[in-house]
Amino acid sequence: MENHENHAPPPRPVSRRALIGAGATGVGMASTAALLSTGMLSRGARAQDATPTPTHHSMGNMPGGEMVMPGITGSVDHTANGFDPTELLYDFDGGEVTTLPNGQIQREYWITAINKEIEILPGMVFAAWTYNGRVPGPTIRATEGDRVKINFTNAGDHHHSMHFHGIHPANMDGVFDAASGQIPPGATFIYEFDAEPAGLHLYHCHTAPLAIHIAQGLFGTFIVDPKEGFSPVDREMVMVMHGYDVDFDGANDFYVVNGIPFAYDHNQAPIKLKVGEKVRIFLVNILEYDQSNSFHIHATFFNYFPTGTSRTPSEFTDTVALMQGQRGIMEFSYKYPGRYMFHAHKTEFAELGWTGVFDVEAV
């Protein structure tokens, strides 16, 4: 007779949401990394299949009896990563500025594609492909009509390029061959074009398989200020929405703004604002593998300017959805002090990293 006592049932696949819940209740993301390495993380076990973890939302299990969304314990080593998501919010790169003989302003940049391991959650390292060692890459900012010169070096181990959303000649598009900036490891290329049109744009690698090159981290923001400038505000920030496919199965496991999941969460580094302060966010969606992404803000509304090419807002809202490559400018202020969430208005995305908090101070 078969001895059933010696036959344990096979391990049940662990859903990504369950893993985040484990981290939130103290197991830690190092255990998550271990589970990932064993192959126990299965996308077949979707979020809705997970057994709910009451401590996610129950009062009394958090300090002060707070109700919070799933999150993480501990924090990543931003110094070792070489970038800090809080600093990326305000890091606008105007390049090295010179005046050409014809009187045109030139902004020159040096950008290198390089492989780099990034700690994206405590104890979890992701083998990223980066521009200048950070995800997202530098926020390139110029004024309409400026000459932009990009000295691009491929220090990675695959062909890479830089494809800019904007208006430029075909040989600056970074798509087809070395003559247009699609270069092999060890090669260099100079992209040169006039900054146009005014608005919010982006850049990314355009090497096949394109989804992998983008999902690995090769993307960034390209802002072209109008000649007369954007209207004055008290604070400007850049937020790039993307994801991480940590088990390389062609589907996202974590959802992110500016490189690190949960970076701006209540127990990490909430974004400090002041009551009445006028805020402008340059919002870019470069998320691979999912059809769309979204941004929702609590307790206030924003004027939304799609692509930033018009200074007339398309709507006054608190939620906007974007397909990959879409972007827009949001302008808002807060009427009351307090802590307010902002996040993707798809619960799975929010609970897997795309969530943050504005900490609004009275004045």
C-alpha cells in the first residue's frame, strides 16, 4: 500500500502580491529574492488568487493603529545604487552650454549605456541596462530652438541606441543602423538636432527586441521649454512610470516611479510640499508589458496638459491614464495640510510598488 504520509503536496506558487504582503509584515524582501531564485514566483498565481493578508489594512498591527497599503520594510542602499529617487525628482540636466558661431545655444551631453546591478528592493538586485548608471536616465532639458548634442557611448554588451521623441532628421533617429545611431558594444555616436517641439518628451533605446531593452532600464525624459518659458510655479518634478520584470518572463513583477518601488511611500521618503504651493509634475509612462498605466492624486485636482505642447489644459481631474510613450504635465496645489497618497489607480500596480505620499505642511 502506498504510504501517503511521505508524499507532501507540491508547493503552491506564490503570487507577487502575497510576496509583497510578506515583506510588509516583516518577512523582508530578501526572502522574496530567494523565492524568485527558486522559481516559486508564478504569474499563474495572479493577485486575485492570493490569500488576503489581514495585516495589510487592519488597524492595531501598525504603529499608532494606522491603516496602510502593502509596502516594504527596510530600504535600499541609494548610495550603492548611485542615484536617489528623491534627487531624481528635481534633477534637470541642462547640459554644457555654449554659443555656436551662428548665435544658436548648444547644449552638449555625454551619455553612456552601461550594465549595472541595482538594488530595487531590500535584498533584491536587478541586472539593469542603464543610461549613465541610473534608472531612469538623465532628464535632458533644453529650450525650443537650442541645438542638442549627445555624445553617446555604448559600454554595454548588446547593440544600443537613443531614440528621441521629437522632430529630427532620419539619421538622428537611433533605429535602423550605425549610420542613424544604432551602435554595437564599444562604439560611439553623436546625435545632433534642434530641440523641437516645445513640450514634454522622452527617449529610449530602440534596439530589437525593443521591449527587453526598455524594460531593462534604457529610457529617460526629454523636456523642451517654450521660448517664452513655462508659466511660473513653486516646484517642478519629474516622474517616470515603469516596471521591473525580475524573473524575465515578459511580464512585470513590480511597478515603479523613478527607479525604486515604494520610493516615496509613507515609511520611505514622502515628498514634502506646502499648502498653496503650485506644483508642476512632468509625467512620463514608459511601462512595458502592460497596456496602460495611470496616475491618481488624493484630495486635490490637477490641470492636465497632454504632451505639454499646448498651454491650455485638456481637463481638470484627479486621475489620468496613459499608454506607453504618452506623457503629460500636471499642475496642482493643496488646500489643506496632511499626508496624501498618489498612486496608480490600478490596485495591483499600487500594491506592487507604484505608490507614494505627499506630506503637505501648513504655512
